[in-house]
Amino acid sequence: MPYHKFAELIGLKGLYVDDPAQVGPAWDEALASPVPVVLEVKTDPEVPPLPPFFTLEQVKNFMSMLGKGDSKERHLLADTARQVLSSVLPGDRT
């Protein structure tokens, strides 16, 4: 059973997001809710999550490790680079 559906069964609010453009509005809805909320977000299992804070050395080591993989990992590198850049550069993050 999906987590957001289970939340609704026990009286909480359950939200499910599978579109990156809906992450912000879902957070707004969750934070405005008068009851606890389970926010379930579908992510790409091929893109590892990055910690909120990382050093340049950690990023270099991570990219080096990924670069040693097979050619299927090119999209992984691009998605990870996009994630890193969006966390440090100003602008629209949708």
C-alpha cells in the first residue's frame, strides 16, 4: 500500500507527487495543513540523493566514481549535475 494512502486510512493527510513541478505546491499544501501530512514523492531510483551540504572535494570524488561506470550512467551524471547546480545557482528550480 502506498504511504500516502496509508496516511489517509489513519486520519492523516496523504499527498503523492510524481511531477517535479508539483513538489513546491505539495510542500505548500503540506505545511498549511492543520493535520500531520505524509508527503510521498516518486524519485528516479537511478539518481542518488545528495546531502544538503557537501564540499567541492566530495562532489569531485562522486563525479569521478560515476565517470568510471558504464555508458548507461551518462543520464545519471547529467541528472546529478543538474541537482548540484540547482542547489548552488540562483534562479528557477523547477
